[in-house]
Amino acid sequence: MNKERLSALPVISLLALLWAVPALPAAAATDLIVIAHKDVALDKISPERVTQIFLRQQQNWPDGLAIQPIDLREGSGLRRAFYDQVTGRSPGQLRAYWARQSFTGMGLPPRQVDSDEEVVRLVQNTPGAIGYVMRKPSSSVKVLLVTALE
């Protein structure tokens, strides 16, 4: 082999290695942000309380105002991540929970909408409302919890 071919081998090997290794995920994680109407009497909330609210086990804020949870539609990736990470429930477990609740007359699931924008709009305009989004909304709503999506 000639000298030029030998000196090119390390570069070719490195390029082959980089091509074969899958790209690493982006360093910045995506956040899940729980928001509420600006007049809600809390400034922060625990994941446990958020779970109680979205499962309709807690109906009122500490000041007595009725809680209006706003959920994303079933099938949404953010909804799946929210219920998996915050409540520890899969889509199937959630469907079974609401089927039992509805059948026994114990409650109905939260109102569902199609997008982050709709969640923000409804939370902004509905006293007692709470929802979750991926992008930090304007100051027209209150941020109660921020957690990194896994």
C-alpha cells in the first residue's frame, strides 16, 4: 500500500463509524407545563394534586371555586406523556377508569380539545380552568408546574 492510502484510512474509518452510529437525541428536553386561569388561588401544584384534578377526585380549588380541567384528545402524544408521567396511567387504564366512573355515575372525563392553542384559550377564558401544554404560554395564564418530558 502506498503512504497516501495509509494516511486516509483513519479518516475513512472515522467517517464510517459516524455514519453507522445513530444520531443522538437533542440535548434540550421538552417540557410539560401545567397552566391555570390567572385567578386560581395557587401558585404551584404537585403532580399528585394534578392527578386528582384530572381524574376528577378533586372538584374545587382551595378557595371553593369549581375546577374545570381541560384535556387534549385521546391519541395526542402530549396527552399520552402527561398521563404516563404525571398520573402513572396508560391510555387503556385511563379508558377503563372513565368507563367505571361513567357507569357508576361517579363522574365524566374532563373536556377534551384538539391543540395546545385551544387549551391556552379555554384556560385563559374559563375561571377555575387548568390544562397542560408543551410551549410556555403568554402571561395571560398562570404556570403551576413544569416537568421535563422523558
